[in-house]
Amino acid sequence: MYIVTANEMYEIDRHAIHHIGIDGKLLMENAGRAVSEKIESIVKKTDHISIFTGSGSNGGDGFVIARTLLDKGYQATVVQVVPNEKISGDALYHKKLYLACGGTVNVTRQTSEIDELVRKSDIIVDAILGIGTKGMLRESLSKIVSIINDAAAYIISVDIPSGLPADEGVTDFQAVQANRTIIVELPKISTFLQHTAAYFGEWETVSIGLPLKAVKKNASKVFLSAERFRHTMPERAADSHKGDHGRGLVVGGSADMPGSIAMTVNAALRAGAGLVTAGTTKSVKASVATHCMEATYLTLGETDGFLNSDVSLPFETFDAAVLGMGMGRHEVTGDLVKATVGKVSGPLTVDADGLYHLKPILDLAENRTSPTIITPHPGEMAMLLDTTVKELLAKPFAYSKMLAEQYRIYVVLKGKFTIITAPDGKQAVSTAGNEGLAKGGSGDVLSGIILAMVMQKQDIFDALCNACFVHGKAADLLVAETHSVYDLMATDVINGISHVYRTFL
């Protein structure tokens, strides 16, 4: 599934209408009918349904919804919150059809009347504003939205909650707080932003017949699905051997944090890496070896329990590497990160404390000939960009793209909505996972899965998408069946990787 900005959605519609020749009235009819079908699965024939409409395409969808529900015996009426002269084009065509079928339209912006209508309704269908809204609403609409939010028993928004921006970067707005949103064709960016996602309530999409050709021509972001995972995850040959599935190196750990590298190593092995070597200090090696019997080890130099700049690692013997977890932020460790970034010949993933050390040497990542992958959480990403977490989360897609393109790196911005960005600007969003992952060690596990994935026979972008899917779905399956979001631990997620493979492959 693709994800679009408002302009991309407009271009898809325009392409479908003007280049392919699909009539706009037909697309509006398809949208209204598809949405009404979803509404029918929620409401009862005895429910009083009030459909609030505005002047644009969203309002036109509302007239189709009202006519469709009316024809099927539902108690549906329209509340039009703009003057009659504002209704034009395809929306006016469908308003006339609705009236010709016996529908009634209450044209009002009087707050007292609207308050009464809302309180008498069992269901409010919000078809007032579409994806073109930016900033604060006009006073008249602001009052209407406030009444709906305060008095409605249940709200279903069409495509997007009225008043909510479709794109990122807008933090001052007023919007309908929907219980459910039925999105027309493609999710918009704001569906996956921390400060706007909750306004959608539960959401689902409906298809209205927009040609895939028009979508692919204009959309640049994808939503990760089980179907995509099954399609892109490489199969294993029956006669394969351990060398076919990659020899990976994990560099990290310290006397204070020995568990981090252990989780990364175990996750890489569980996710399918053929061979994994842990490069760490002598004291950490002894601790980790009791938990990772399948791994091999390289003892690195240390100073006061922290890794130092021992550059004698045989980097050329490894297919990919990951570094940073549990290594600390000491100066000697920074020297090791610098040496590693400059010497690893295969894909290199930098996580955790490694990101702190990477910041002053990002130009080294830019000059690497093999892929460089960073996996920051919002705090680490804000640190790399010299901005605030609040500013980052207002525009996470834009910031991720800027960083990825500037330094020619892959960025995996972790969070409720994990955003994967390639150096060419291509982006994907993973919604897999739950609040049980908000514990120490979850990122270390993801780094191990990434290490395994980038060594398989697949595109790096697909490998990162699949790693995020496996990581999140492992948590989801565990919480659904044997755990809760309270007790889930990172080590549980490692054990849940096999469940994902059995379930989805």
C-alpha cells in the first residue's frame, strides 16, 4: 500500500481523470458507495445518522453516502454547513441526485441548531473538509468542529478528520476527533505522525478504482504489509550452507553494558544469519558467551572496561557489520567507531552509542562505497540533526529524507511509526509493534535482525523493511498470545522471531 501527501493525492486524481479518462463524478460515486458500505457494517437501521457536508470533494462524497444509505433504508440526513452557492461541480451533481431520491438537506451554521442535531444523532459522518486543510479553521467551522467533538456519540470521518492536515509540519490546527476514519484509496502522511495519528481513531482504506499506474507515477512512500514481506523475503535454497547466509560482525559492549551485544548477536542468529562474530572486550566476551553458544568471538582492546581503537579486526572476512550497542560514549570508543566506519567493506549498521560517535564523522559515511545504515530513536535523530525532538516529530519524513540524501545513508527512524528512508529518498512506514517494545534492549534486537537481513539476497531497502516488520510483528504476536505490553522483554522478542516466520512465510 502506498502513502501520499495531499499534492500526490491530487496528482493521482488528476492523472486518473485527465490522462486516463475516468469521470470525476464516477470516482466520487465509487468513493461514497465504498465508504457507505463500511458504514453499514458499523451502524444499525434504527440509528439516526447525520452526514455533515462541506463544499468540496469530501462534501460530494457525503451526498453519495447519504443517498446510498437512504436507498438502503437507513435513517440518513444531510447537514450542509456551507451556503448553497458554495456547492458546485461534481459535488453539486451528487447533491441533486440525493435530493431527487427523496433526501433532505438542512443548511445551517447556527451553533444552537447544530448542537441539537448532533445530540439527537446516534452517528455523525464527518464529510466537511478534505485533505486541503492547513492551519486553524475559520471561526464558524471551528465552532462546528468543537460541537461535534463535545456532543457526538460516535464519529466516522470520511478520508480524513475535518481540519486535520494531510501533510507533516503543521502543529497548530483544530480537527474532528474521529472514532473511525474510512480513508479513500490511500493513507495520507498524517496517519503516521505522532501528533496527528490519534485523530483518525481506528482507520481502514477503501478502493475507488484509481488505476495503479496513476498511483505508482505519483506516490513515493509505501506502507509495510504482510503481503509485501512475503513477496520480498528471499527463500532459502534446500542445498544452501551457512556461508550462503552471511558472516556478520557485531562490535560493541562494555563492562557496564554486556547484555546489549548479546541480544544483538542472538537476534541476528535467530533472524537467519549464517555466522555471527562478536567483537568485544575480554570481560564482556566471557559474559556473552554463556548466552550465545552459536556465536564466535574476537577479543578487542579495552581501556577501563571500554573498547578502544584496536583496528586489527579482519573486516574483509565479514559480509556486514553492526556497531554501537552498549559500547559507551568514551573518547577511546569513538576512535574505534571512526576506524570501523572507514574500514568495513560491506553494509554497516550504526546504532545506540555508535550514533553519538558517528555525528562528527558523518562525512566518512557519505564516502563509503557500501551501504551505511543508522537506526536512531527520535532523541538520537534530533542529536544528529541539531534540532529538538518536538521539531523532528512534526516532520519526521522530511528530516529523515534530508539526512539520508545528504549523507547517502539509509535511515531507520524508530518509533510507533518506524520510517525507513533510502539515500534516493524512497520511504516506507512500519506500524508493526506495540508499546511493549518501549524497553531497553529492543533496539539492540532490531540491529541484530537488520544484520541478518542485509546479508540475504535482497535489496538493502527491502532488507530494512523486512527487518522492521519481523521485529514489530514478533512483539505483536507475543502480546496477542502469551505476553502483555507490560511484561514483554527484548529477549522475548528474539524468541518471537521464529513465530513471525512460521506465521507469515
